[in-house]
Amino acid sequence: MKPSTIPSLFLLAALLPWGVALAERADRDKPMNVESDALRYDDVKQTSVFTGKVVLTKGTMLIRGAQMDIRQDADGNQFGVVKAEPGKLAFFRQKRDTRAGDPEEFMEGEAELITYDGKADTVTFQRRAILRRYVASKINDEITGAVIVYDNGTSVLTVDGGPAKAGPDGSSGRVRAVLTPRSDDSKANAPRAPASAAVPALRRSTTLGGDKK
């Protein structure tokens, strides 16, 4: 099933609260650090396979899983595939760029398989995928589906609910979302509209025709 099968109305509702802030842009230029129990490196293919309690950090980005395959192309772009332990989920977390004065925001995701594409600047969550947005350490939005693709550059989400038949894990193939309305402080802080011009005060006249010119 392709992401285009999701109703466009749902996509519109899902994207509106998420598009104000983008992923931390400085993360792309930060070095990638990986810790694990074991490593197999192929210099010719420029690939690395980390196994056992793998932890990756890249700026504010954090990814954890049981196995992580990383490769780098000729242009220096990095790509990673993270697998979870059987019965568990791999983990992803990254800070988002916010406007000055706004509270910090983080994106957190979990899935059996997480794919990071450094060239396209996207993160894909597959199988039992879930993505959450935190504002000031409080969860604001949560989306679940079979496949979730998060574009760091545009802060756009595409979600695939998967097959309609219920899976062994209890999934029904439906996309589910809990979206918290974003408060609009600009209206509260906006200057009030000027009141209508006051009616001139009437003066008492001693003649029927009013004051003489």
C-alpha cells in the first residue's frame, strides 16, 4: 500500500500542527557517533555493521536499536538501517528548530525498523510505527501506522496504515492520530482595534434654531 492511499483530509489535519518547526538543521553537519558491543567494517564498500545495544548520536539526533547498518556514499552522505530486538522497538529522538521564545520541541519515534537517509534528510519508521511530538517535555501529538516517513527538511509526514486485515500484534491497518490544537498567542497579543469615534456631546441651546452662526 502506498502513502497516497491515505485520505488527503487526514494528511491536511496531520500536517498543520507539525509544520511550524523543522528538525534541528545543524544536525546534518555534525559527526555521527556510534556505540555497540561489536562492529564489522568494510572499507571497500564503506559500510559498517554495529550489533548489540547500538546507540547512535548525531547532534541532537539519538537512535537506539539491536543492529545498525551504516553506509556512506562518495559525496559523504550517510545512510542507516536500525533493527530492533525481537518483540521490541527501535528508538529515534531529535530536537526541532523553534522560534525565539517558543518552548523546546522534540520528535520521538519507535518501530521495528528505522531507516535514516542523510541525503534526502528523511527518517522512515516501519512496522508498529509510532511518532510523537513533545512540546516543553509534554506530549502534544501522536501518530501510529504501519509506515511513517518524516521529512526533516520540510517537517512533512506521510503515513501508511498498512493492510486492512488485523495483524498478530493487534494492529487493524488503520492510521491513528491524536493531535493537540496549537494555541495562537498572536491573537491574544494583537493590539485591539480602535473604538468607533465618540459621538460629540450635545450642547443646550436657548433658541429653537440652535446657535447663531
